[in-house]
Amino acid sequence: MDSYLRLLKYVLPHWRRLLLLFVTVILFASLSGVSLTLIQPFLKIVLYGDKGISGGRPAAEMPAGGAQGIPFPKIIEKVKEGAERWFESWMYAGDSRARLFRLCVILVLLFFVKNIFGYLQTYLTVYLEQRVLLSIRNDAYGHLQVLPLSFFEREKTGHIISRLTNDVSMLQGAVVGVAASVIRNGLMTLIGMVVVLAVSWKLSILTFTIVPLNVVLIDWIGRKLKKRSYRTQEGMAEMTAVLDESISGMRVVKAFNMGDYEKRRFGKYNLGYTRQYLKMKLWGAVASPMSELLGTICIVVILFYGGNLVLSGALTPENLILFIGAMIWVVTPVKNLGKLNTSIQESLACADRVFAVMDVVPEPGESQKSSQKAHFDESIRFESVNFEYVPGRPVLRNISFSVRPGEVIALVGPSGAGKTTLVDLIPRFYDPASGRITMDGVDIGEFDLKSLRSLMGMVTQEVILFNDTVRNNIAYGMQDFSMEKIIEAARAANAHEFITTLSNGYDTVIGERGSQLSGGQRQRISIARAVLKNPQVLIFDEATSALDTEGEILVQEAIDRLLKGRTTFVIAHRLSTVQSADRILVLEDGEIREIGTHSELIDSNGVYKRLYDLQFGLVS
């Protein structure tokens, strides 16, 4: 129910159109009910012709409020009888052919007007549903942008994609469609019940005895269905995750001849999803025929008992046919109401999955807004910083150092020493477990997160490019830059020459993740992006480790050009690339073992000297 109330909040901003929808639904259902009541006049005209109708009333008909009718209060009875006399005096005027023609014209006009409201009802329902889904998708995707990196590290990409696509799509009709259907089918059912009660309360009692059984049965099926629906969507998410992994890693799949293995793996999840889907649909398919069976039993009982009433003269034939027609007419809205529970349970299972993502706590800087703008004029300081991804398993221990504007700080050490984690703390991808990081003496946790990150640029080993033009990738997030500035940044990154050789130059679409470019070209596009941003603080994380010699030289030239006048943190395994750094921090087991220049660390004969000797083959 909580999920359903949350869905309702997305409908309330459109309350005017929702109100208009309800009006059209009520008019549609009411006109459908009016069409039902024309059964009796038609039968009178056809069965009696010019005979047996006196003052608009067939001779054999029981008076309203008699033994078979509802015992109306006197005022209501008088109004009812007055309306009936007016209608019958108008309807039954003239000969039988004139009456029949008049009735047919009324039917055509009635259904014409009813279908206009039916069209408006469909349009408004679809419009409101799509606006609700639009808002949910936008909110869910917007919430993803403020979630901590830890969420994306533990969740499969396919799961996230599935929740924002398949699950959100399954919410269609969960709120607006359900509300409209409840009103339409509920009102049609009510009209039908009023008709059957007015015709014969004894026959109506037989009908009402079967309704509670129907409701209990459908509710039980609905609860089963919600559970199956949730499992089905989980199966879809697993299948999407496998698909995403195999497509993203297709180069590795082909290199290791693992195509058959991937087919078997996908087939396993595909089969699991199919089984869950079939189980869900089987439970969903039970509701409708069960309701229909119960309705049929009710009709058969009515035919038997009502037929006896007609034979005994206690009920007119046209009233029995009207009663049966009303009961058959009610079957459809009752079946729809039964199916409605099925749709609601399926949708709520999907809503639970979508809202589970939207309920993940945002990263600290997003949930605690600050008006203080970040600034860096004097120093960046790490003060006794400790960090751990898993409680009790520290990754960084007692990290303390300071950086002045314009300094180049190199971070070296064996894999797993905590180098990347350390630089990830600066833009607040994570927050320290204890200790603090300050800029100009202010804890960076007190700064507005966007303004803090606006001071920084990052170039990583894994270059993130988008399936867009070279121009838009360089100017990513900075669309107000002129083409001249973009070309200037590309030149500084040693990228302009190869860009001009591409089929459409700066307007060339480079494919998903820059797949149409080499590793060195992708890296230089990434550096051009950083150059264009012109940040105060630069972070390079293994920016040249995956490149060949020529690519490394070009990228290193671009990096050297970019470093001038900027505070820079450089992570590198190749020690030859950090020898000119102002200071080198040597990390091991999450602690700073040594700090100094290249020559100072070589002379100290410590961890750095050992790494240097191993890398350059100086150890015998």
C-alpha cells in the first residue's frame, strides 16, 4: 500500500486532467447503463406490438413497488412512476413501427455519444499514464546521479537498467488506469445491480450469495500473483545483467573462444526468466475464468428460478430477459474488476523494485546541501585520515600530508596500497571514516559538493567516452564553449591532428565508449576534456599505463603541458613518469611509508628504492 500511495503522488500534479477523466468515465458508464435499460422498451415493442400497451404500459406488467419490485419510499416511488409515465408516453406514442424507428435512432445517438466519451477516456488515461511514467523515470534516473559509487560497485548494471526500463514500464496503468477502471466498472456494476434489484429482489439475493466467494478467491490469487511478478522481474534483471556483461566484454569473449559458454550462461537465465513468467501468467490466467465460471453458475440458477416465476405469472417475460441481460452485462465489469487486482499486484511488485532504488541514501554531499562555495588558495590537507569500505577492514590508515597550490604530488606503491582510494576522497566520492580533509582550513564536507568538484578534473586509465561526436565528448558538461576553445584544448592534448583525419572531423561520432578510436586517442580526448575545463586541481590515475610507447609519449607530452600551474595528484606504476614530481608519496598497506623527491627517496634506500630497482631490473 505504501508503494501505491507513492505512485499516487505522481498523479496529483495532473489533478485537472484526472478530474476530467473521471467525468468522462462516469458519463461513459452512465450511458452504458442507459443502453441497458432500453432492452425492456424494445421487448415491449416487439412482443406486444400495438396490443397490450395501454398508457404506455403492457397489461401483464407488475406495478412498480409490487411483490417483485423494491419497496421504494413514497416520494421516490412517485418520482419514479412520474418519470416512467413521461418516458413511456413519449416512447410508445404512435404505431409499433414508429416506436421501433424511434428506439433505433435513440440507440444510434446513444452509442455515438457514449463512444465519444470512450475515446476521450482512452486518450486522457494514456496521456496521464505516460506523464506519470515520465516523472518516475526522470526521478529514478536523477536519483541515480546522487547515489554513492559504492551503490554502483555492488549493483549489477543490468539490474539498474532493468528497473528503470522494464519495471517502470510495468507501472503503466497501475494508478490512473486502475482508478479509471474502478470507477467505470464499479459504476457499471452498480447500475446493473440497481436494475436487477428493481426487477426482482428475490432473484437478486441468489446473485449476491456468490459475490463474497468470488472476492475471496480473486484476492488469494492476487497475492500469489504479486509474489510471482516480483520473481519474474528479478529474472529479467538477471538476464539483462548477463546480456550487458557479455556485450560489453565481447572482445574478451571472442579472444577466449567463450561464445558457447556465454550462450549456455544466457540460456540458463533466459530459461529461469521464462519459467517465472509462465508461472506468473498461469496464476493471472486463473482469475478471469474463475470469475466467469462463478458468473455462469449464477446465470443458470437465475434462469431456472426466474423461469419458474414467469411460468407462475409472478414475473413478466420482458422483465426476466431484462434481469438476465443486466446480469450478463454485469459479468464484464465484474471480470474487469477481478483482472484489476491482477494488474495491481503485478504493478506493485515492480513499484517495490523501482522505489527500492529511489530509497537508497544519496552520497553525503548530496543529502546535506551547503551554500558554502569551495575555494582553494592556500593548501589541501589530509589530517589523520582513515578509510574503510567494509567495517573492520581499513584501506587507509592515519594519512596526513599537505599540498600547496601548483604542486605535483605523485602517489606510488604496490597494487592495493590505497592510491586510488586516497585521491577518490578529494572530490568526495567517499568520505573518511575518521580524520578530515581540508581546503584552506575548511573541511571539504562543509562545501557545496558541485562547487567542490568544479575545482577538479580527472583523467583515469579507464577512459569514459560517450557515443557522441568528438566535439561533444571534449565539451562534456561544458556546452557553452566555442569551437575555437575546443580546438585549442585538443591541440594542447595532442589530439587535433588525429581528429582532423577522422571522417567528419570534430563531428565524427566515435561509437560506444569511443570504440572507433585507439587507446591513445581516447586518452588524449579525455585530456582535452580536462584542458577545456581548466581545473585548479588535476587527478591522473594511471593515465598512460595501458598505452604503447608512441601513444605514451604523446599523452605524456599533453599531461606535462596540462600540469603547468596546476595542483596535481598523479598515480603511476611506471616510476619514470613521476621522477619530476615535487613530492612522491609512497603507500604500502594503506599507510604512507615515505615522502620526498625522487632523489631523496632513492638515497633513503627504502620502499621506493626497492620498487625502483625491481622495475628497472637493478635487482640481481
